[in-house]
Amino acid sequence: MRLTLERIVGDLKTYKMEEKMKIFRDLTKEEEGLFRHWARENYKPLSPINGIWHPVVQDECRKINEEGDQKETLLPGTFEENLKKIVSAL
């Protein structure tokens, strides 16, 4: 196999990605639950997600943000009730 610049760069990118992934240790199911619980108790929705937090914590923070987006788009009541509220607020 011929050594090319493209291959060296590709191998280096793969190596860097693997090294990044090895920064965080694997969690047991129990630990994962504890990390997710920590995120639920401490993360404020839509605030920055710290890149040094464990990927499980980051994942849970993204889920919290997604849940917040869904809650904001769903209005309780019928369409007519919500339309009246919006019009009266103008």
C-alpha cells in the first residue's frame, strides 16, 4: 500500500477522533443514570453545554433542550382559544 498525504491526513484525523473518544471513561448503567440525573438537576435549559462534561451529560442536556422546544410549541386548549389569547395580547 502506497503512503500518500491523503492517507496520512485521514489516519491522523481518525487517530485524533479515537483519542478524543478515549478521554471519557465508559460508564456502568448505574453511573449513566446518575450522570443523567445530575444533568436533570443542574442543567438550565438552553444554557451552553460544556464540552468538558461527559458525553452522557451532554446528551441529556440536549434532550432537555429538545423537550423544552416541544413544550413551547404545544399550547393547551383549542385552536380558537389560543387564537383569542394571541389576538388579545396584541
